[in-house]
Amino acid sequence: MSVATPSASSPEATSPTVPAATASNEPQGAATMDQFVMQYLQSRGHESAAKAVAEAIGAGELPSSTLSVEELLKKIAVFADKSGTSSENTYKEAMKIVQELAASGTTHNIKSVIMNIGPEGAEDVLALNPDDKREGFRELEAWVEGSLDMYRPEFRPILYPVFCHFYLDLVQLGFKDAAQGFFDAFSPSIEAHHSQSFAWLTSIRLPHHVQSDLQAQRLRNEKYIIQISRSGFDLLVGWLTEGVGGEAAGLGDGFSGEQGKRGRAAVMRVINNHLKFIAAPSNVSSSDVSWEESTGLLTSLIPQASKTAPLTNPNAFNARGGELKLGPLPMSEDLRAETEKALREQALGDPSIQLDPNVLRPNLPPNVIAPEVVDLPPHPSTFKTMDIQREVEKVRDARKGIRLDPSSSNIAARLPSICAYTLHDVPEGSPCCAFSPDTSLMAAGFEESYIRLWSLKGEPLNGMKSDFQVKPIRDSSSLGKIRERNGSPTRKLIGHSGPVYSVCFDPMNGSAAPPRYLLSSSVDATARLWSLDTMTNVVAYRGHQNPVWDTDWSPMGIYFATASRDRTARLWSTDRVNSLRIYAGHLSDVDCVKFHPNSLYLATGSSDRTARLWDVQKGSSVRVFIGHQGVVSTLAFSPDGQYLATAGEDLAINLWDLGSGKRIKKMTGHVASIYSLAFSAESSLLVSGGADWTVRCWDVKGAGGLLEKSHTNGMVNGTGSKNHVGERQEKNETGDLLATFPTKRTPIIKAHFTPRNLCLVAGPYQAPGGK
Amino acid sequence: MPTGKQKAAKASASGLYKAESVKDVAESLNIPSLPDHIASALASDVEYRIYQVVEEAARFMRHARRTTMTTADVDNALRVLNIEPLYGHSGHNNPTFRRALPFSHLPSSGTVYFVEDEEIDFDRVLKEEKLQLPPGVRWTAHWLAVEGVQPLVPENPPAVPREDTAGPSTRTNGAGVPVRAQQQNALVKQVLSRELQLYYSRLTAALLPPAPDPAKRSAALASLRNDAGLQALLPYIVRWVGEGVVGALKEGAQSDVDGRTLEVLLDVIAALLDNASLFVEPYLHQLLPPILSVLLHSTLPYAHSARLRRHAAATLSRILTQYSTTYPSLAPRIMKTLLLALLSPDKARGTRDGAVRGLVGVGKDAVRRGLVDAGGARVVGEDLMPGEDGGLGDAVVDALRTLCPQSARPMPVDAGSELDARLREVMGEYFADRLAGDRDWAAAILGEA
């Protein structure tokens, strides 16, 4: 639904209303760049050069006339600011010039500008008076807050874009003081819902900031989409045109008078130009977080197909993405036969083992498509002994693992046992930490550019001697001779030239044997592969132009993905130094990356506050998850492949259904950044750790929703849900928070479930009193 | 020239970075008179650029899993923004700013700050204690939670008592135990109501012998046995019982009154154990001493002694059967006390008698361990004159009977046989004589079926 004509003038006429703002912002295709050049030259006083450029691009009068209109209007605006009340003569003069220009000008833009200025134009120019915006916003806010409870959640999202546009308008027109005043007056009420979006706005203070700031340009050039119900929309239109409607009885009759009208017109202009309303399902207000998914500058966040009309609803895109193959990782028939044989042999040796013949053919839940071997990225067709051992071990782990079920009545079965690994004496902080799948090794990357490896079993980590002859090495025993002796159970891996932001052990050996490779990524724009046989760096993968924030191995090894500040994620295979695929589409840094358990898909989380799911092979985005109000800092797939959990700087954890791309629920309770998420093997329990020095357990299947009362987690652990600052817990914990386990002063940078369902967490201890 | 009012407005508009700072910088660059509007515009722009850098630095901070921004973050941000980083600033030595003394001859110059540059005295540095190199990063592991419960180990933060324990927590607990535990928690802060205080004083008055009315006493005991809602009083009653027993025994416990007092107190304990709505377990450690004192005290009033000891033994046995599952160390602890009383030399007969009865109360295994395996019977037998009857001797024989009933048609042990020798060795002369009449029984007691 597009905005119906709310005002007396027709929408065609009003659409490019705010003259200065629109004219300078209207993207004029290829001419934009030229225009910038012209503007620059002119601003520097190189009139002749500007002329030359203009002639060179063969559109002599056109851009220059456009510019003069802009500049003129800007001058008028500044004048209006200075004089306070407008002097009619000046305006009339200005109008005359504008009309003359209009006579000569031919572009559509100028025409429309002039048309607007026409009879009502003077009023529009008057409307540049900053007080109108202030007045208009005050009235809008009063109207929204005064509206009926059932409409208020629908109306509230309107405030933020109107606020931003007003502020930018004021800045762009040079009313710096007015902009500041406007911001000071109204930011507190907006901040409650959009605290994350505010910092960028305050910094914009000069017109050219508006031009250069990406966020501001997005706001200017894209439609801000708001879901609103039909009746709510009618009320809004009624209020904009008549000044009444929607508010509860007794709250006065809207705003009237000349100034009120002008303020309303200012609101209407923004709504016409920059907002797009789409029909909401009958009742938006059912939950107060649903607006997050369908509000904002969505058009650029949602990947657009080239020909079709722009999508404004993430659900529409997700529906178009087609069905996903979310079944478990397929296994080749040969490997399965061999593994079954090995399992049978084991079962013969130990009569206590009940061998389930279908253990390797898991039952699929309905509506889940299992991928075939051919769907996977290419892997060697043969398998090794280690593969069989891994699969056998997987079966054993499943049999021996702890079973966790949050819905069970038995307390012991509801919550996991958590073992905390605390790093001491970390000088600068440890950005990342990882546990090997067999829990024999722990690695941590440090800001001092090195990686430290520990054997959790206390075994020595021996590399190879560097001085040896290749010739005498014939078999494994002679290879063992060149192995170092008397190693210590910890080892430093040096190679990066900047803080190491992620480390990841290769999953190929599963829990059957220690991993052979380690992957790391760093600010030096490389990802590095380390051999744990030789304890040396084997490959440096260069390709990203910017810091690499995150890496993850494919669940079958060989392939891995990286996420970088250059707004791309890339797929690599260990044996090539060039990337195989580039996943581009995010509007900002890709902060985290994770493979789906069946390695067909890849999830990325980004600073543009969205997460996406990519088809690994095709390189195309198949799902987009919109709803976070902050940077998506970490994510995790459930082992059953059905869900994705993402955590953001808005301190919320969102749970998404991969199949439909819809948000299942929002889980809140953390009071500082969330650094790591991990699902239990049954996918029924989610563990999160963060900068608030706590580990929290969440019920994946349970109903969420904020609790009315301050929530105590119901466990008799006596720890309570206190955060470290000792404040009373805010009432932002959702009902599915099962338990909170505080540590003394350890931010949890990694949460990890072993194959046997024991939870391991790690973090550096922060000594009190400074660093 | 802007008027003062306009100037004030400008200052408020220019945000965090003031136009004055720009002017100061301009002056340091030898641009003495920078127009106000240029300074203000520059200040705004500087603020915008600072914001850009800080936003970029914040990404590095976030990815470094920190909540404080360091100079390294800013350096990295500058690098990716293609700006030469500011060298020479590290997080390890923060520059400190000092305020200069105001210039008296130039009051317009305002406050001047400068970076402190400490002079380092070489001699002093050399004499100073050498710094130890940090040991390097190491890790420790501990249990943050075991099956959902946070153990109270030193690595974990101390538990914080919660304000509203009773309300929402009962909601989640299906099992009974946690609810009981929460009642306990609630007790801590509970103030005894007036009614309960009154009840307590009436109860204690009705129970003790000075109030001779047996009807009243039995009513009080019945109330203790059946009434719900006495949980709050439990600690007080338990303490009262303990003090009562100590008081009665301290005075030598020869009088009849003392005997009756002890009987009543034992009745009270039994009644408390009977009451299904009371949660006695946390008070066991306070209840056991009175019981054991009564059981093992050397001199009880003669008329009451056998009854008291039997009663105490029965109560002990009740506690054991009721709580040994939830409190597995209970039985061993009681056993230890009883064995000590039974076996150590120079114990009064009464004590030994009580110990034997106690062992019977603990169970068959305890009797075998105490009397046979540990040689309790032999020790007791040495105290008794051959041929002496009744009292202690009978108690031991009774205890032995619980091990194995006497045979219907007793056959005497053949004197001089292997069994006889063993019997004398294990049980001592006195009891060997008493057991010699029944061969099968003796064999069974010795464990030689």
C-alpha cells in the first residue's frame, strides 16, 4: 500500500517537496558523479573549470542550472535563518529568479521543484523555518503517545525516521543550532527504542556530512518501511490532513493554527518522500518486538532480483529462496557400510552395547529434505580409516552423551554441567578461544598477534625438528625420530602480524583423534592454516583486503569460510590460495560466519544488523534474517539443522527458523555484549556467554516473552540472577532463560558443547583494578 | 562580530569538540585570528571525523572481546581508514595531563593543560627492585555448574541470596524437596509471630513435670505430633530439648523428677519425628546429642534407666531408618560414637548398657560389628562377675538374640571343642558361659553356620 494522498495537493506534486533537500539528493543516475565534481569545483571557486567539465559532459546548462537552484534555495534558507521572520521581498525576488530558471530549465527535476514552489511554493519556503519541524515533531510525538494502546506499537516506528529526516534536513539547510536544539529536545524519547542508531546521527553537523555519510545517504535514498494496519493507516492519514483522529478521548483536538498546519505539512513531506507503509497482518501490536522484523531501510538489506519490483518484506524474499535441504550431513554408502561393520565388531566384543541397526540412518522429521552426497561441495570419493573411526566415535558419543532436556521434570537432566576454563594473566585480552572436537586441545588467539595452544590433557605438544634430512624418512617410525622431545603442554604459534580474531580446529577427525589443523584469522587480512603435526604455519590465505573477523571450517573439513571487514564472506579450500566463492551483499562488515551442519549453507552475521544464509555452492543468498537492532556479533546453528541463533549488540538472542526464515522468538537477559552461543546436542538448550561475566542457559523449545515480574530462574542453585554490577536486574529477561551462572570476573568468549554434551566455556579473567 | 548571545548559542551547538579548541590549535599553527564561523564549522567537522574513527575503533574493540577501547583499537581503525596511525601511544603508559598554574598576567588565556613528562632519575631506576617477568598466560578449569547447580567453590562467585525466593520458584518445582528447602530459606528471615511465641511458652509449660497434669501433657505431645505450621518453632523446640536434657543430666540425674523430665523430652523428640509436616533433617545434628546423651549417660535414675535407654535406642533407630538414605553418613557416625562408648576402658556399666541397646537400634550389622567383630561382648563380659544376672548381661544377650534366635531345643557346646575355644576367644569368659548352652546359637553368632 502506498501512501494515499493525504494533503490537498496531489501526491505527484508533493512527492519531491522539500526543495533543497530533494533537489540535491535526487539521484540523477550517472549525472550524480559529475554533479559532485561540479559542486566541488564551484565550491572551490574554479568557475571556469566547472564550466569546462560541464561542457565536456555535454550537458552544459542542465547541471549548472540545477545547482543554481539549489544554491539559491540554500541561500534563501540561510537568510531565513538569520532574519528569523522572512522578508517577503527577498522571497518574491527569489521566486522570480526561480521561475526564470524554470522557463529555461528542462529537466523533470527542476520542473517538479518549480511546480511545487508555484502557488504554494512560498509557503514551502516558509516551511523551512526550523520551528515548524520542531512543532511538527512535538505534535506527532504527542499524537503517537496519545493514541490508543492498540495502535501505539504501530505508530511508534514512525517517530524514528521522521526524527532522523528532520534532523538531517535541518543540518543540511545549515541550521546547526536548530538541529542541535531539535535533537536535544526529542532524542530522549526516541533513544529508548533506537539507542543503537543514535551515535551516528549526533556526529552529523555539517551539510557535507549528510552527503558523505553512508547511513544518512541510505536514509535519504531509500524508503523507510513501516508495517501498519489498514485502520491505523487511515487514522494517520486523518491526522495528517485534518489534525484529528486516533488519539484517546479528551486529549484535545490535535493541533491547529497556522504553525500547527505547517508543522504537519513538514511531517507529511517526510512521510511522503521517505516512508513507505506496507499492509500489516491484521494485528501488529500482538507483540512489541515484531516491528523489528519489518521496519527500517529494508530494500537494500534484502537481496533484490534484478528485474522484479523491489522487495520490501524479508518474508517475501525468504519465501522466494526456495526450500532448503536442512537434513543431516549425508554419508556415502561405502563409508556407511564400513562403519556399520566396525560397529558390529564392537558390539560383538562388548555385549553391553545394544546396536541399533538404524543408528546411521537417522529418522528425518517431516518436511525436512535430506541432502544427497552429490549436493555437497566436492570431496574425495574415497574415505580413510580415520573417517570410519570418526563415525564410530560419533555413534558412541551419541550413546554415552549426557542427555539434556529442559522440559524434563528431573532437575539434573534439565541443565548442563559447565566446565569453565579461565585464562589468567592475559595482558591485552584474548579475542578468541577454541576447543578441539575431541577436547584434547585448546587454542586462544591474542592481541599480541600470536596463538597459544594448550593440551588440556597435559601431554607435551611436540613439533618437528627443523634441521633434518629428508632422505632417511621412509615410514612413520622414522618420521617419529625427527619429532622434538620434551615439549611442554603449551605452545606458541607465531605468524600473524596483528590481533588474532578467530581460531578454529579442523573437524575431520571428530572426537576420535586430535585435530591436525588449526585455522586462524587476523587483522592482517590473512587467514592462516597451522599444522598441528609440525606446529608450524602451513598456508596464509590472502584475498581479503581488510581484517578478517571470523573463520569457520566446513563440518567435513577441507573447505572453510572467512568473514571480513570488506563486507564479504569467502569460501576457501585448504589446498588453494585463492578463494572459491565470494559472498557479497551485506552492507557492512561481515562479523561472523558459520557453516550449517550439513555444509550446504553458510550463515553470516553483519554490522548491517542482518544475518544471511547463503547457498555455499551457488554463492547466492537464500535467506535474510532481519530483526536485530544492533550488530550481529555471533551465531550458531542447532545440530539438527533447523534453527539459527544469532546474538547482537542489542543484547538479544534471536532464534530463527531456517525453513521459513521467520523469527521464532527473541531472548533477552544479557546485560552486556554476547560473545558466544552454543547448542546442546539435542538442540533443545542454548548456552550463551558474554561480557557481563555470565553464562546463561536458554530453553530453545520453551515459550519466550518478557516476564511481568522480575524473573528468577527458578533453580535452587542459589546464585540468583544478579549481574556483576549488583544492580537490580532489569525486567528484560524472557521466560525461557533457564539459569544464569555468574563467573567472578571472566567475560565468556567461547561456549562449546563437547560431543558428549558437556558444556565448556572459556574466557580471560579480568583482574580488578585496571588492566 | 557575533553578539554574546549568538556566541553562547554557537558553543552549545558545536557539541563535544569546541570551537575554542580549534582556535587554540589554529593559534599554535600561527593562524592568529580564525573567524568564529570557520572555527565552529571546523569543530563540527572534527567531531564528525572523530566519530568516524571511534566507530571504526569500536569494531576492533568488539572483535577483541573487550568493553574498553584501547589505543591499539584506534591505531587499527586509522590504519583501515588509510590514515597514518598515531605512533607512540600505548595503553600501557597513559599520558597524564596536568593543569598549569594560571597565568596572572594573562587571565584571558584560560586553563592550560599539558602532558606530564616525568623526569626519570637514572640512579633511582637502577636501584629499584627488578620487576618480575609475568609468568605467561595459563589456564585453570573449574566447574561453573554441575547439572544446573553452581557449586560453591572458591572459583565461583559467592551465592547472592535472592529476595523473593518463595514466589516464582515454587512454580517450577514439581519435586517436594526443593520446596522444603525453600521453606528453610524463608525461615531465616522470618520473625516468630506472637501466636507462635504464646504457643511455645504454653507448650513447654504443659510438658515439663512441674505441671503434673498428664492430660495436658499428652495433649501437648499430640499437638506436636500432628499440628502443621510448627516449622518456624522447630529450632526453638529442638534447642529447648537439648537444654532440658543437659540440665537434667548435669544434676546427677538421680531424682525421679529428672527421670520423668528425660522421658518427656524423649517423647517430644519422638513426636517431632512423627509430625509429617515438619522438616527435621536440618536439625538432626542438634537432636542426636540429647538422644545419645540419654542413651549413654552413666547414671540415670534407677527406676527409669532401662525404660529411658530403651526409649532412646528406639528413637535412634527411627531416625536412622528415616534419614539414613538422605543422610548417608549418619549411621557410620552414630556407630562410631556407640563403639567408642562400648569399647573404651573405664566406662560405666550404664554407658555400656546404653551402647549395646543403641547398637540394637542401629541394626543387626551394627550388633555383629560391635559385639562380635570388635570384641564388645568380651569387654562387657570382663566387667561382669561370673554368674551375675540381669542388667547389662541380659542386654547383651538380648542384643545377641537379634542376630539369630535361640534354637528351640538347645544342645550344649562340647567343652574343649574348637567352637568352645573360639567362643571364649571372641566373646570372653562370661558370655561364653552364657552361650555355651546352645551350640547352634553360638555358632550362628560367631558366624560359623
